[in-house]
Amino acid sequence: MPTVFWERGFRFFFYSNEGAPREPVHIHIEKDDCEAKFWLIPEVHVAYNDGYNSRTLRELEAMVRVNRDRIERAWNEFFS
């Protein structure tokens, strides 16, 4: 599970085995016992949420938007 970065205690990562065929670019975010997944394409949005409240999800979405290029670059480097 490659970690792309850490921010405010949240780990932003993806799984090295993302299915066959591989899912589109996305990022998983975990902290404590909570995890969420955000799609990056065509627009950043929540794919699923397990435990985060709506305020935290909005904050996470903002962090994903700010780091979108960084996430996509890490994804493409890993899977190419």
C-alpha cells in the first residue's frame, strides 16, 4: 500500500492491487479506525466513507483537490 503523503495525521494512500481491470485514479485516506476513498476523475468526489463525519469529509475533499496533481503523479509512476 504505497503512501502518497501524510497530512494532519491522515494517511493518503492507494492499494498496490487495485483490481483487474485497474480502477480509475483514486485515493484512500485513513486515520484511526476511519477510511474514505475519493475518485479523482472526472471530478474529485467521495467513492465511499467508513466513519468520517460530513465536516471531516469536506476537509478531506479539499486536501485531495489541493494535492490532486501529486496524487495522480504518484499513481502513474507506481502503475506505469
